[in-house]
Amino acid sequence: MTRQNLVLAAALCAPALVLAQASPTIYGVVDASVRHTSGLTQAHTPSAAASTGLASGVNSTSRLGFRAREDLGDGLYAIINLETGLNIDTGGTANANKFFDRASVVGVGDAWGQVTAGRQTNMLADAISAVDAVGMRFASFNPNIATAALSAHGLGLEYGAAGSATGSYRLDNSLKYAGKFGPVTARVMYSFGENVGAGSAQSSVGAGLAYAADGWVVSGAYQRFKTSRELALQAATLGAAYQLGSVRLVVNTARSEAVTSATATTVQRVHSAGATWAATGAVDLTAAVYRLERARTGLKGDGYTRAILFAEYKLSRRTRLYAELDRTRWQGGYQGGAAKTGGSGLSGGVVHTF
């Protein structure tokens, strides 16, 4: 063949070679609602007043992501996942410091399991996702996400390589393994602190197990986090779910203990229970109750009880209308001196996935 014919043949083959590679999938969630609160701010903190505004992520957290998977042969594959949180009400990103704040991972997998590296969720979040009372809805208000899985632990210190002093739900510089063996899923995780000459400072290590069979899911995890000064936070969670006909019943309990200084410790517990009823093919109704208890060195114990109701109507496979109602009752002065002893919220919105 002449050189020209070889070039032509290569050009004709190029599209086929491109098609054989993994092409990224663009996906996302767009969630917007009108929310009215009394005794709560739009940011869900205790308040003495009422407010009304446009909210993002009351049902599902708004996001934009990219994922890809490439088959490498003999059952081996490679994956990537990049995901950023969005505020639909303002058009901004949810995290001003990290664009791909929700996920930034690359990994390989086979029949033996999957190993991923990058910024990813901790073991507590992975365990709770299967047994949360409202199905991981309303992340910024959900005590299982905020406190049990440490998305907003309120401790004012950076535990693990979280990139934030407000939460450790996702960790940078982490390696994670997940393998499924029949009805059992096993997970382990290690996050490097990457503090030069500081040993294990800001590192984190954790493990989780889940069992799913015959309508049952049982899921639990333990994880230990350290600050740059080697102060430790230890957290564990255990929950179960059961599918009883058209009703899914869920319970979970979690506990964390954080050393916040040389002389102070904060212990937080979250107990939850809930049920989702698939009333029709288009309508789901969810009810849940959460109880948070907090004990701090030298201070009186406090906490709150929170009830959340969701009603969803499926317009299509990707689009849902929803209504949400919540009530929070503070205990032990958790809300501070100026706020009301209780708060309530009402939301109505639409969520679309693509």
C-alpha cells in the first residue's frame, strides 16, 4: 500500500477506535423550591423570626457530574467520577473552595472489587445512605447527614483531610476499597493527612459492612479522624431497613466522640426512624423522626427532636413534584437565648434528574 493509502486507512479506522474508548456521561440533579420557615433561618439555624425564600436541594442536592467507565479486558475496568454541588437559586457552586467538591476520583475494578483514589465520601456516609429515614433527602437539614455522617459536625476543627473545619463528610487524599461478596458488601478507607513530619496528623481510617437480602438491609461503619494536632474524632453508625410490601421501614443510630482540646470532649448521638409508603405508582409518602443528643465537657446536655414529612408525585421517570413539612423542637437551650424554642418549615418544589 502507498503512504497515502495507509493514511486514508488510518483515518477511516479512527472513528471506530474513538467509539471503542469510554465516553464520559454528563449527569446531574436540578432541585428548586419555595421554602417558608418560622423559628429557622433559610440556612436552618435557630431564629426568632420567619422568612420565605427560594431554596436549592430541599429534596435532592443539586449537582453536575461527569463519569466514565472503560473496559480493559478480562473483567478489569477503569472509572472516573467528577461532581460539583450547585446552588440553583443563585447559579453558584456549593463550595467556593473546591469546584469538584462532591467527588473527584479515579479507580480500577474487577470481580474482586473496586479501588478508588481522590476526594470521596467517608465510611459513615456510605453506610447511612442505605438506611436513612428520608432516603438521604434534604442533606443540609438531615441530622443523619449533617451530624451522624459529619457533613456539618459543628466542632470548629478540621478532622481528617476534609478541607474544612465545619464537616468531614468527604475526604481528600483518600483511598477506598469496596467489594461485594454475595449479599455482603465490605468497604475500607484510608485518607492521608499529608502533613510533613507530622506522622498521622489529619489522617483518617475507617471500615464498613452491609448486608442486603430477602428485603433486609443492615449497614454499619466505624471511622477515626485526626486533626493537625492529633486530636481524635471517633464515629460509628448502625442501621437497618426492611421492605414490607409497599412500605419501607428504616431505623438507624449513630454516635461520635470528638476531642476538641486537651481538656474538652463533645459526644453527639443521632437516633432516627422512618417509613416510606409507595401509595401509588406515582405517589410516595415519607415520614421520619430524628433525635440528636449532645454532651460537652463542662456544659449542660442539649439537643433537638426533628420530624420531616415528604410527599412526592412523579411526573415522569426523571421529574418529580414534592411537598415537604418539618418541625424542630430544641432541648436544653440548644437554640441559644434569642431564638424560639421550636422551628418549622414548609417547602414545595420540583426536582429533575438527567
